[in-house]
Amino acid sequence: MNEVKKKRRIGVVGRPRITAKAYYFKADKDLIKMLDEQDNRNRFINEAVREKGKREKLF
């Protein structure tokens, strides 16, 4: 029998791996202006979620 050899990639070319997961959500109308004013929206949302989690002892 002829065996088919699998080619394995050594190293990854292109985009680096990320250690995050993207979420999509709909912001309420009263939050849109505040979110749009942020220089780094991702950082702002992450910090807000962390703060809420710590305050409510979720982690």
C-alpha cells in the first residue's frame, strides 16, 4: 500500500495567536456615546467587566 505522508507545519506564519475571545453585543442607546469616546474600546469594556466582577465577587 502507498502511505500518504501528512505535511506538518513547523512554525506559524502570519498572524500571532491571540489569548482572547471576541464577543458581539448590542450596546444600549445611552452607552453608545460613551463607548465611542473611548480611545481603546476593548480595554475600556474589559476593565469595566473586571471591576463589576470584583465588586460582585464573581472571581
